[in-house]
Amino acid sequence: MTPTTLPIFRKGATALITGAASGIGLATAQRCHSHGMNLVLLDRNATALSQATWHFTPQDSAKITTHVIDVSSMAEWQHLAPKVRSSYPEGIDFLMLNAGAGFTPQDGKTCWEDPEYFEKTFAVNTLGYTNGLAALLDSIVADKTVQRAIVLTGSKQGITNPPGNPAYNASKAAVRTIAEHLSFDLARTAPNVSVHLLIPGWTYTGFHMGAFQEKPGGAWVSEQVVDFMVEKMVEEQFYILCPDNEVTEELDRKRILWATGDLIEGRPPLTRWREDWKRKAKAGVESMSLWMG
């Protein structure tokens, strides 16, 4: 089976994507559209969402609907869900929960002095996913006769946990846990619905455009992430751990294994970044041997 024959990406199927106005969400929507799928595109940025539709050439059989939504609001999801069911009574074939945001503490405060920094981050990056599942999961699992898929976009920061943005890291760590449990539960109740945790590497999206006017050489573009995602979906991989132009899959796995070793071996947390551990951690990662199945 090749990516072009993945049954989910087929003419007449329906994809619903959050964070669809830019970046990985938009690139995924373009991939779905290329297969003749109906698109339900969600984003909180009305202007960007309207501009995103310029990327799609008209197709007679495919519908494109857009909805401006704050994914952190369950009320807005509840308002949207009946519209989606009415427009697409056969259900959603591909759900991508991808919307995310980065927040910083208020001026003059550290992250530990600003509870709103944590609250806003979790509202979008974690509850934005659980809200979407609560509103739409029944539209995905009701039909047991066709192959369907759910992708939740996580982050390497939610796994290796680098210092500097604890709210973001924790919110994405929660997404990983949610995705793992969703996969476990649906394997029993709706085995035709695959679940995948997308873990992008360094990707040049709107997140980084403020710091980089042009794409850095080490970063991937969103389309590369989508190509890799589809390839791993074909291979039925749950963890889609994306490399980039600087970090290989093997190096990512070694870093994850080292981070886990902090717990297993009783080391202090975040040893890769501690001044008294950094040299030993670097040597430990470099000396690791992994079995790559």
C-alpha cells in the first residue's frame, strides 16, 4: 500500500482539521483536497482561514466549509457539532486535532507567578483536543464499515521536556497521554478507526516566523511533515516521530531514552540541560546503541 492508496484519503471522504489556516493543518488540508475529500476547516483566525481557501482549486464533488472557532470553548464545539452532522451525515473519516498556541507569562512575572499562563496554554493545547473529541467522536466511530483515522498533534517538548516553557511542555505531554488512551480504547470499541500521535520536529510554521524571516536550513516545511505523517499512517504507526534537517529519528529516540533514564536511574530531572550533567548526558546519548525496528 502506498500513501496515494491509503483508504482514508479517498474521493468523497470527509476531513475535519483544526488549526487549518496555516502550517501543518493547512498542508494536511491540501493533501486531503488533492484526493477529492470534503474539507471542514477550523481556526480561530477568521482572516487567515478565509485566505486559506485560496489554496484549493474547485472540485465538483468536494465541499469545503470553514468555521471560526475557539477550540478551548466547549460551547463553541457544541454549537458546531450539529452543523457538521447535518452537512456530513455519513460522518467524519479523518479528524486532525492540530490547533495549538504558545503563551508567555505576563510582563514582570515568572511562569510560576502567573497562573493564567498555565490556564490559557492548557485551555487551547489540551482541552482544545478533548473538547473536539467530546463533540465529534460519535461522528467518527458510528460507522464500523470503513477505515477512518484520528491524528492528534503533539510535540517533542511534551516528551523530552526541555526547560523554558513548562506550560507548553505539560500541555503537550497531556496530549500524548490522551492519544495513547484513545488508541487503546478505540482498538476495542472501533478497530476501524486508527489513532496517531503526530510529533513534528523543527518545522517552519507561524510559530517561528517571528524569530526567523526565512526558513532556517535545519527546519522542515509543513508539507514534509505531512508526507512523513502519511507514510507512517500507511505503516500503521501510532507514534509519528518526525525528523528534520538537523535531527534524525535515531537521535530523537536516543534523547527520549536518556530522558526516561533520569527517572529509571534516579538522576535529577532534565539532566541534558543541567550544567553539572550536560557533558555526561551528551556523551551518554552519543554512546547509545538502539535497535531500530
